Amino acid sequence: MRKNHITISIIFFLAFSFTATAQTDSLKKVLAASPKDQKAEVLVLLGENYRSIDPDSSIYYGKEAVLQARHTTPALRARSHRSLGISYYYQGEFNKSFECMDSALLFLREIDDEKGMAKCINIQGLIYQQRAEYDSSIRLLEKALSIRKKIGDREGMAASNVNLGNVYYYKTDYTKALNYFYNAVSLYQELNMETDMADVFVNIGSVYDQLGDYEKALTYFDRAEKIYKKNDATQTLARVYNNKAEIMNLELKEYDKALSLYNKALIIKKQYNDKAGIALIRHNIGTVYGNMEQYDKAYKEFKASHKIFENLDLPAGMIMAEYNMGKVKQEEGKYAEAVILFRKSLQSAMGHDYREYIGPNQESLFQCYAALNDMKNFDKYYGLYATGIDSLQEQYRQSQIQEVEWEQKANELDRENRQLKRGIERLEKKAHNYRMISWGLGAILAVVFLFIMIVGFRKEP
């Protein structure tokens, strides 16, 4: 099963994460609001604080905030709709989330709040990403990035770069993914946002994992883990455990270590009620059992994972789970059952342009049809699979990735040179000041000496 197994590391990065800073800002808004608006502000704050502990209450208070804000300012109405939309996003109710963002945008356009508009458009781009509608996602994320560049929102620009990198990662365009991720690292470094930079390190590590450079992948995961532990970022630490476990599972074949890491990640995901994260970890635990040839346990985990992805309406996860359920049936010699699962996964993958699972499903199908002695379908899927292989394209992609890496190194050197230049300029300025002081002292001494000489000459008999 190891040879044919395909998995992905879902690398969610939500630009609208609710941090302690955001909570402080919200409290300030409550205190600053008029008595008429305070109730709506409090309801918004309640909805945001319940997101990670009680999603149903989060939705309830979000709806109440929208109702309470109906007769307030456009800014508060926009904020209440956007906040409710984010809560819907976390719940996987993407249609409702999208509608909330549309409502928020109406009010934001009314007051010409470009920063707020960029945030809403960014979230809509993430919704398309979750649906595996990547072209639509890229269009909206680029629109948000363009607005953020225009208004000089560097933190927003960093988040947009991460989100675009994620989409290109899912499209397996790793060159563009790395380019956006490295851009984000540079911005977060300038902004001194260490934990956010660690998030991007995980994403970069995931790219190198997919490219087969496991040593470089682990290096980036270790860098992220060190920062997360330093900053007590427990929730995001699960991402590191998940990605390290994947390498232990698929490459190093240290299955006990992999299970241990996945279970650590699962505990964190359950703690924060991250349903999509729970589904992914359970799927990955299934791959470990598959590699250990414990197929009953593997199928059980894949099926449970598929059910959660289905409830959340996440096609990418469903495609992945269906493929691996098919691999279990194929390994068990149940080829007819495997074919049903592979065809279902392939149809969805093609419908969503999810290329990572098109080729593997075609390959598995021609293998199963060969075992079933169905040569007509064998020829069909073998032909489709063979057509999709292009080694020259792969070589070109690798060269592009190397070019991106060198560009990043050049940017780092350029940044270091600028810092060094500024340091030299400061030293030169100090040296100039010292010279001026020395010249001044010298002039004073010369005057004093001259005065003494004159006085001395006058005293001679």
C-alpha cells in the first residue's frame, strides 16, 4: 500500500484568526461605542469568543449581533455580518459564510473601508479554496492582495501571500507556492511576527515534503516547532506533529512514532473542536494502519474521515478518503469494490481539477481492471494514465523551484547588506561627529595657544 499511497498535508492559514490582540481591540470598541451600539458590540464579541469552545453558541450570538446592529452604523453592521460569516466558515457552512461576506461588503463599500473589504474578499477566496474551486479562489485572493498593496497593509499582504501559496500547493504548482510563501516570510520577518512566520515554515516544509526533499522539510518543521513552543502556540503545534508524522509514516517507516505524533495532533484538534483537522488526522492514522497492513483499522479510519469531510462539504477531503478506501479494497483483492471507489474519486477529482488524485486513480483503475481481466477498461485507463505523464514538465518545474530558492537567498543577502550598510552609515555619522568635535577642540586649543603666545610676548621686557 505504501507504494501507491497518496496523501496531502492540509495547510490551513486563516488570515482572520481571533487572537488576544483582537480581543483587546474588541473590548476597546465596546467601551468606546455609544449605549445604543454597545449591545451589538458585546454580542459580536461573544460570538467570536465562543468559536473554539461552543460553535453553536457562536452562531447564535452572531445572529443576534446582526439583528441588534440593524439600526446602527454601516461599520458595525459590516462587522457583525463578517463576524457571523467567519463563525459559519469554522462550522463548514460555506454558502452561509459567503452570503454574510456579501452583506458585509455592501456596508463596507458604503463607507469606503478598503481594508475591511479586502478581509471579506479574502475569506470568500478561502471558501472557494475549501471547495477546491481554485481558479475562483485565486481570482479573489489576488483581488484582496491588490487592495492590501494599494493601502499599504503589510500584515494583510503577508496573509494574502500565504493563502495564494496554499492554493497553488493544492494545484501542485509548487514553484508558485514557494514563491508566495517566501514572500510571506519576508513580510512577517520585517513585521517581527514570529508565530505567523512559523506557520509559513510549516507550509514550506510541506512543499519540500511533496517534492521528496525530506531533510529540508524536517528542517522547516523543526524551526516552526521551536517557535510554537517558545510562544505557547498549542493549537498550531498540531500542524508540526501531523507533518512530521507523515514523514515518519511514509518515508522512514517508523509507524509507532507516526501514530504517536498523529495522536498528539488529534488531541489538540479535538480540544479546539477543529472538525476538518480531526477528519484529516483520522485519515492520516488510516494510512499508518494501511502501511502496517492492518486493513480493517485503516478502512474504518478512512470511512470516518470521509463522513466528516462529507458533513463539512469538503470535496478535497472526500476525494482523498475515497481514493484510499479504494486502495484498501485493492490490497484485499476486492477489485470490483475498489473500482467503484476509484471511479467516484476520479470523477470528483476531474470535476474540481484536483490533479494530485487524477493520475493515481487512473493508475489504480487500470491495475484493478487488469486483475478483473477487463481489457477494454484496462486499455482506456492505462491510456489516460500514460498521457498524463510528462517527465520534461517535471524537470522544468524542478528547475523553477531552484530558481525561486536562489531568489529567496538573494533577497536575504540583499536585506543583510542593507542592514550592514545602515550600520556603516551610522558608524560613519558617529565618526564624522567625532571629527567635528576633534576639530572644534583643536581650534579652541589653537586659539588658547595663540592667546598665551601673544600675552607672553607682551610680557617680555
